[in-house]
Amino acid sequence: MTLRLHNSLTRRTEDFVPADPSRVTMYVCGPTVYNYVHIGNARPPVVFGLLARLLKRLYPNVVYARNITDVDDKINAAAKEAGVPIEGITGQYTAAYRDDMARLGADVPDVIPHATAHIAEIVSMCERLIDGGHAYAAEGHVLFDVASFPDYGRLSGRSTEDMIAGARVEVAPYKKNPADFVLWKPSTPDLPGWDSPWGRGRPGWHIECSAMAEKHLGETIDIHAGGNDLMFPHHENEIAQSTCAHGGRTFARYWLHNGMLTFDGKKMSKSLGNVVVLHELLEEHPGELLRFLLLKAHYRQPLDWSETALQQARATLDGWYTTLRDLADAPAGADGASGAADVEAALFDDLNTPAAFAVLAKLADAARAAKTPAERSAAKSALLAGGELLGLLQQDPEAWFKQAVGVDVDVEEVERLVAQRAAAKKARDFAESDRLRDLLLALGVVVEDTPQGPRWKFVKADERAA
């Protein structure tokens, strides 16, 4: 099979052919760590982490980098408000981001570069751009000269005039052209800064990714990915400064961009008050549930986030885990390759996760229909192998149903009540059994009686009457 990816630069879906199959490189833009990220920020690490997982099945050495922006005006403002150095902000929210990504099952990058650890590389790239006639120093700033790069705008497909009109371009007297963007800017004594040939200052946003990609992946990388809101100006500027700093060599051979999230059909924005914070969602829902929903739509399409979508995703995962729960007596062997192969085939088509989920649904149907011990074992293995490739269905089914996420209930107390109810039923004390059933239901617990004994799960309030 051939992996095919939609290249935003060429606007075509193309066969992926790495420059060097012995070392495949991918860079994904990471967070600016001044606060908890919103759920939309989680889509790139989940989606492109899945791509990294796929690439590692194909090539012996894949280097996946995802950066941390830990110097930025938003960070400065948050630190000033809290009365702490910027490290007090960036350390806290970098750790929170790392933990939240782990709970989502996002693949851990091979390299996680921090901007503040690459100041020397950033200064060096600025110097090369000045020496090459592509940047200039003015009033403590270093600015990229957009007119020096004729291909500027190729990625976004917009003219310079359109880009200026559609962007918040700072009008400053030290700029040669309104579209010129900052590579380095001066820092006042109350702001973080580093020594440079242009005075004490700090990097602009765009230059950091170019410098870190060059340091860890090389001058030309195979894949650069991120949200489509970064296409302009961030990625457009990365292309310009990296290409010019590298003597005209291609910066990234394939550009991938994921679509944005909406909330009940509306764009997420602070002004609308509908920004959904990932950290808070993870206090209410299992990480696997959020991962499922982040992968459900094709990555290039918008994804609408809603309570209804969460409920539907939960119902699907509950159904698949119920199937695995029903197959608890069937040993899962190493013969699930067909399930993984079918899911992989779907993902090879530009990460077609909807098709991959359709495969998983068929595997679950086959598992439910399996009769003989051999059929049950094979079907269970296929379902688990297909789910593993997507980062799903790897929990023990009992643990899935009994995880107390978003509920304030003692699991040990639930187990005690379930055991008491079972004893009451065995003693034919049906009044006590019914009392305990209702008590458990009030706690959000539904008990199912099976030939193997009672089994239970947490459910939301609207499911308790079912």
C-alpha cells in the first residue's frame, strides 16, 4: 500500500515519498504555554500523532518533533498578572499540556524543542537572513523583507495585498513594507530578553519554528503540519525565512493542515464565550472518548463539538467495549493482523479516519456474531488490533465502564453495594435487592445481571431510566 497525503502547498493528494526513507522527518506546531489549551488545540497532536504512528509502521527511523512556544507576549502578560517570572507560567502549563496529551493518548514526539532553549539558533538564522539580503535591522528590531521572496503567498494562495488587508499587520515607521514581519524585537527591562547583535531582545513568533526545525530535523523536512489557522501568517512566514536562510532549498516537502473545531455550529471564540478548555473536559470525560471524537471527522474537515456529539461517541465506545466485555472468556491471540491491515488501508488514504471507524464497526459486528471459540478469539483479536492502531479499545472493558470520570462516587463503595444486592437476590430478598438497585441508580450506576454474575457501569443521568 502507498500512503497518500493531501499537500496544502500543491493542493493535491499525493503519494508520500520521503527524501530519505532511512530518516523521515515531521514537524508539528505545538502550543504557546500561557494557559490551558482549548479542545481545538488538541486536534493536531492527536491527528498528526496518528500520522507519526503510521509512518513508524512504514519506515525504520521517523523523527517527529512538536515544539513548545515558551516566550510570547501572552506569556509575558500572564506572568505579569501573576507576579511571577515567565518560567512560573510556562512550567505550569507545559506540564499540564503534557499530562493532558497523555490522557488523550496523543503519540509522544521524539523531539520536544522549547523556543527559549534555541535563542542562539534563532539569532544565527537572523544573521544569515540579514547577510543574504532577506532581512534588515531597524530600531532594535530585525524584520524579514517580504519583497525579497517572490514566492511569498504561495501556500495560502493570496497576494501580498490581500494578506495585508486580511491580517493584523503592525504599521511601524521602521518597516520598509507593511507586510514585513518581525524576526527579533527589543525587550524593555521588565520583559524577558537575551543579548543579541541588535541589543537585548526576544524572538518573534515565526522564526522559532524555523530555527528549531533546522536544528533537529535539517534544512529540508518531509512533513510540516498544524491547524489551517496557521497557514497564514505563521506557515507562510516559516517558508519564506527558512527557504531564504537555506539558500533557496525547499523547507518542507509536504504541508498538512487540519480543519478547525466549531461549537454547536459556531466558531469557538472568547468573544462568544464558547471556548471549551481541554483540561476541564478531561475532568468530565474519559480521554479516550475525547480522542475518539477528535478523530471521528476527516482531519481536513471542520469538526463540530457538542454535547450530542459527545453522547454519540460515548454510545459507540460503550457498544464496542460491551462487545469486548462479552468476549472476556475468549483469549485474544496474535492473529488480529487482518483487522489492523483493514484499518491501516483506510488511514493510508490521507488519514481517512471515518473509513477507519467504519472498518472498526464492521469488526465489532463480526465479533458480536462470532459463535465458536475459534471464531470468537479471532474476531476479538481483529477488533483489538484495529483499535490499537487508532489508539482505542486498549483498556480492560471492566475498567472502561467503571472509571469514575466526572462523578463523585467511591468505586469501592459501589462494589460493596453491588455485592450486597447480589447477596439479597440470592437470598430472594427482592425488596432489599430493589432498594439497593435504586440506591445504585441514584449514584449513576446501572447493574446488569448475567450468567457470570452482576456487572455494572457508570451512566449519565439521562441514561438511568433506560
